[in-house]
Amino acid sequence: SGSVMLCKLLQKNKRYYYKKNHFVSVSSMTYRMKRNGAGLASICILSTMVLVMMMGAGSLYFGKEDSLNTRYPKDISVSVDYVSGDVEKEYTEEKVNYFVRQVEMILEEYGVTPQNVEQYVSTAVTGMLKDGKLTVNRKLVNTADIQTMSDVAQIYLIPLSSYNRCMGTQETLEENEVLLHCVRRTYEDPTIELNNGTVWTVKKHVDRVMGSNDAAMDIIPSVFVITDDMEKAIDTFNTELGDISEMYLCRPKVSYNFDADMTAEDKIQLGTAIKGRIREMDIGGEGGFYSYGVECKEGERAGFYGLFGGIFFLGIFLSIIFLAATVLIIYYKQVTEGYEDEARFGIMRKVGMTTRDIRKSINSQMLTVFFLPLITAALHVGFAFPMVQKLLAMFNLRNTMLSLVVTGVAIVVFGIFYAIVYRITSNSYYSIVSGRKEQRG
């Protein structure tokens, strides 16, 4: 419909239409545009798929370092979880100090001075945050449907003392006041009401918070709550969760994250040594914690590069397939229409139309028809860009500028390839309508 409308608008434009190189081409397009539209739509859809593939796979491949740094903001991250109700595995300052001391002993053995250290306590629970009310009923979360899924959020609690120490701030909170930091969602209400009637007043939203690597692992949005009484909040949530497995309880977690000025191989060895020591603490019962985790950025780099490299290869492979289909459609469309237009151009030659005029008319027709799908495909990609950005965010890639650059390069590269295909196929069309094939035969 859009193509037919375009042809009618061109016919109404007397300055454009009543020229010998435009008159024949527009008349020809109008004559068969209804059938033409299906082929052009197929070319447009395939072109859009190629561009989206190139945009998504290219953004992931060239942004793999950004994604890696988002998931692992520190070179080495060590954490242990504790659980309430079990004296042997309950959170105490003595156990935390012992855990930190063991990590620091390994660092001393390797002669490493930790840099940008983040040592803090946190806990997490999944809940429904809607209309200023937070509910952590697990059954309600598990039965969330497509309409209520947007209300599900991972709630991270961080004590104010840990936040001030790691962020280098001196924030203060009154009773039931909190600071908020949201990831992949917004929260505009001034208060948060808990199920037991406690009301948190949001003092302000902060721009940065530690624990972003935890949020990067979550598919659902995250809300970080900085409070001055985390133990009370943990008790409140565990009471609301009821009698469930320890795995799903709101548990205190101690994290010790740092950077190290070492080679990649040495960082991997250091991470392995720390993991071995924490495992010994767990097996020997010295740690008194519920579970533990040790992550080394350099140790995960190969996996990240392998995953994103594989996606990039698939993107290239599928793009080639769609390109091949696009080229075949364009070529056979040109050949078919060339034989259909051969008689008409033969008549035009007999009434005095020169070879040069025929060439100009063909170029006008080809430029008008075959570059419309490319322009429309680029328009489709513009509308699809926000959705692709959300998919990339699931891979911890939120570098919008990188995605824009990759998209622009993809459109330019595909446009050049498209122009080459157009040039080759238009020559075939010209050979047919000008009678050269018959002359050579």
C-alpha cells in the first residue's frame, strides 16, 4: 500500500514524473506494484533480520569486556553466607573477622597488597514491590504472570555502615529511613511498607552501590536498600517467608572483593589458593558458614570470550544465510521483470528512445524500488533498537553508545553490499530489456 501511494505521489509531482528517465520507470512500477510489493516486503524483512543479527551479535562481541567488567567489577570476589537459627552457622563478628583474616593470610603468602577493597555485609530476598508495598511471599512470587512479573524484584539489604565504608560517604539515617538504588527498574513512591506494618521512608536515591555483580546475575530487576537496622529487616522477612528451606531464607552474606596488581595467570592462581583455603574451612567446620563462593575475573574471561565469540559466529552465519536469500530474491526479481519489460522497452526504442535514455530510466526505477527496502529496514531497526537493548542488558551489556556505533556500521556495511548487489542485478536487467542478450545470442 505504501509503495502504491508513493507511485501515485510521484505521478502527481509533474516536475519529477514528466521526465523521460522517470516517466517510464514510474509507470512501470505503478503497473505491477501490487505484485512487486510482496517481493520488496520479503527483501525488507530479510534485510531487517540481517541488520538485527549484525547489531546484536556485533554489540555483544565488541562489548564483551564491558559485560565482563559489569559481572565481575573486582579482580577477585570472595563471599560466605550465614543462616539464622543454627548456632554453628549463625552470623557473628568473630566469624567474619576469622574469614577475612584467612583471606588476608593468603594475600600475604603471595605478597599481594589488595587494592580497592570492598568488605561489606548484605542479604537478598525476592519480593513483589508495587504501590509502595513490599511482599516477600514466595508463593505469590512463584505464581507471578505476565501482568504481575514487572512487580517482581530482587531486594538487596545493605547496612549503612558497610555502605559508608565502601563508598567513602558519611550518610546518616533516622529510624526507618532508607537509601535506594534501583537496577533495571524505577521506584518513585516516597515510602515502602512491609507486611508487618513497618514503613520505610526513602530518604534519597543513590547513584552507586557495591554488589552490582550480584544484580548483574539476576534476570529480574533489583532494588538495593541501605538501612541502619538490617538484622531487624532480616527477621521481618524470614518471619514472612515462614517455615521453608534454609536455601530460600534471607541470609547474611559477607563479601570481600578486591583488585590485585598481578598478571592474569597469577590472579587465577591466587583465586584458586583462596578457594582452596575457604573449602578447607568449610570441610573442617572452622568457618561456621552456610555456603561460600570465590570468583576470579581472569578465570572467567575465557568463558565469556568463548560464549560471545560463539554468538558472534552464529550471527555471522545466519546473516550470510539471510544475505544469500536476499540476493537470490533481488536477482530473480530483476531477471523476471526484465523479461516482462523487454517488449515495452522495445517499443520505446522504436519510437526514438536512445540507449542512454533507457539506462537512465532503468537506474531511476532501480534506485526507487530496490533502495526502499533498505531504508525501511533501517527504520525497522530503529524501532527494534530499544528491545534489542533490553536483550543485551540480560548479558550485562548496557553500553548504548557502543550499540549505536555497531548499528551504524552494520547499516553502512550492509548498504555497501546491497549497492553492489543492486549494481550487478541491474546490469542483468539492462542486458535483457536493451536486447543485448539476444544480440549476443
